Amino acid sequence: MSDYQVGDTLYFKFTTRNFSTGAPFTLAGIPVVSAYENDSLVQITAGITLTVDFDTVTGLNHLTVVATGAN
């Protein structure tokens, strides 16, 4: 990972695949992504949004992180 500044908005995409077949697979349930600042053991979930099956593509996930002083 890299260092980011307060005020940055970050975008990431990643895929999920079925372990046995390797085929793209939709994340099940209500998935949550957390971040950790520096060496903290406190999870941050505010300002982090996960979109499953982004653009209706099965297994393509989009993550948006808005870095603010509040989170």
C-alpha cells in the first residue's frame, strides 16, 4: 500500500472467484471492508464503500475510500 493524505479519494477494483472452479463469483451476505491507520488496532469503516458486482459484472468489486479527518 501507499501513504495517502486527508482529503484523498481512492478507488480500487478487485475480483472474487469461486475457489473450486476459478469462475467469477459474487460476494455473499453483507460484506464489509475495514481499514487500519498506521499501526492502530482500531478498524475504520466510515468513508469506505464496497460495491459488489460493479457495472453488473459478476465478481468485479469496486472499493471507494474517502480519507477525511472524521474517519
